[in-house]
Amino acid sequence: MVGADGIGVPRRLAGLERTELAWLPDVRVCIARTPQARLLGLAWMADLPADCALLIPRCRSVHTFGMRFALEVVFLDERWRPLGSGRPAPPRRVVVERAAAAALERRVR
């Protein structure tokens, strides 16, 4: 599961831009800005390290079709602050938050 950066980021996420979120310390947040990164997201991945997350800008809904593990989805405002607590999203579901400006996906712990 070690990616191109050698520190445990999955290969698919290794080339993505990263950011830090003050309210989520010690988590490597990869940003899905490109159409391909947004389309693939975390689908079909076997696993995701506990200290990794995927942030999808301009996102008000998330589907978990093609997921091999359950997600925790945290919807964010325009400053990437949480709009509430994380929502569990098992495989084959859709979660929506109309007020969201972005979504953060993490493996359920």
C-alpha cells in the first residue's frame, strides 16, 4: 500500500495535491481536483490507511458504489470547516448535504 511518496499514501492518491486541516491533525488530506480523481475517488481500493483522507471540492453528494469498505463522510463549508459530525456511508449508498462546498472521505475506524 506504500505509494510513490514512500510514506504509506495509496498509489492512486500519491500524485494528488495535499493540504492540512487544523481540525483534523495528523491526517494526510489529498485533494481530488481533476475530473479523473473526482470520478475514481476511493472506489475499488482495497484499503485506506487510518491517517489518509480524500477531500473533494465542489461536492454536495457522495456515492459509495464500488467501495470495498465503509466511509465516514464529513461535509465541509467553503472554508473547509465541518458542517457537522461525520456520517457513516456503507457501500452502495448515497449521502447528500445541500449546504456543502466540499466532502471529506475517510475509512470508518
